[in-house]
Amino acid sequence: MIDAGQPWNAAALLRAIQFLGEPLRRIVITHAHPDHAGSAAELASETGALVYAHEQDIHYLQGRACMADADGYGPCRLLLSTARFLRLLDPPPIEKIVAVSKDDMIGTLRVIYTPGHTPGSISMWSEDDGFLFCGDNISSTVKKLSLNLTWFTLDFDRLKCSTEQYRELPVNMLLPGHGPAFGGEKCSRELRRLLGGGSVY
Ligand SMILES: [Zn+2]
Ligand SMILES: [Zn+2]
């Protein structure tokens, strides 16, 4: 499983896992925002799955630090502080997490370290299928892709720089954290527009 929804999504995710009829063995968290890590603790304890995340985001996932205290873009920090005040920011703490870093393999997926949105944001790349799971670095609507240069991102410049790595990947299908998947020619065209000149497969 890549990302684990909001804290209140656990029952629905467990039903989906049951429907698929395969045991859940691994949960990869692309970054420590509550809409991506919210149900991870509950799913891990229900299924015994191992949780993986980048070492730079693990202390937020385990409740040892709060992202509202991280360095970064002022309005984003204000948004995070407000969310903390409303008790909407910190995902339920995950007891055990396997730390991953750049180029580690989780099953057949490679970790691409793409910080910026959060300090420990990662993307997952399936070389066999050309599938790229980009977390919140890129979002999609039905018509287009856009970089997450919003108040939700702590460091825009770092995010932009991180997404440069996508240029070198022969992406068949982009799967963003928010919005529909983009495939085929439409995906290459939109990535080219987003990342500018240079080689996009
Ligand atoms: Zn998100
Ligand atoms: Zn996010």
C-alpha cells in the first residue's frame, strides 16, 4: 500500500484489502501529512504490515516532533500551526517504522528522495511497469498536472529541484496523491509542460 489515507479511512481500507484477498505486507508513506499517514498505525496493528518512510519524516510519524516546527515557507508554517491547534495535523503515532533512503528497494519499487513538500517526501518508482507514485509533489485534475507550489509545501525551490529527477524516468503512468492517474501520451505531454525543456521520456 502506498499511503494510508486519513485516520477515519482505516475501516474502508481494511475492507478493500479483504476484497483483494491478499495479505497486506508493506505500507509506504510518501510523507508525514495526516491525509497520507492517518490510518497507517491502525492498519499496521490490524494486519501486521511493516511501515516504511524516509528517515527525515519518521520523527513526525512517531509523534516525537511536529511538522509545524520545521523550517520553511512562512504561510505553510502558519497553516501547519493552525492545523496543530485544531488537532488535525499529527497522524496517530506509528510505533515501528523502517527508515528508507534514496535508491532503496521496497519489493520491486525504488525510493526516489524528493524533499520539499515535507523534509522527507519520497516518490516510488516501478521500473517494470513505468509507474511513478509522486505523493503530493504533483497533483492532478482531469485535464492537467500541477506542481504542489501551494501553502501546503514547506520549500518550493527544493520541491522543484526534486521533481527534476522525474525527467529521466520513462513514466507510463503517474499516480499522484490527489487527483486521477495520468497515463500514456497525455502523461508525457503534461510532464514535459510542467518540467520544461530537456529529456522527458
Ligand atoms: Zn495530501
Ligand atoms: Zn502533503
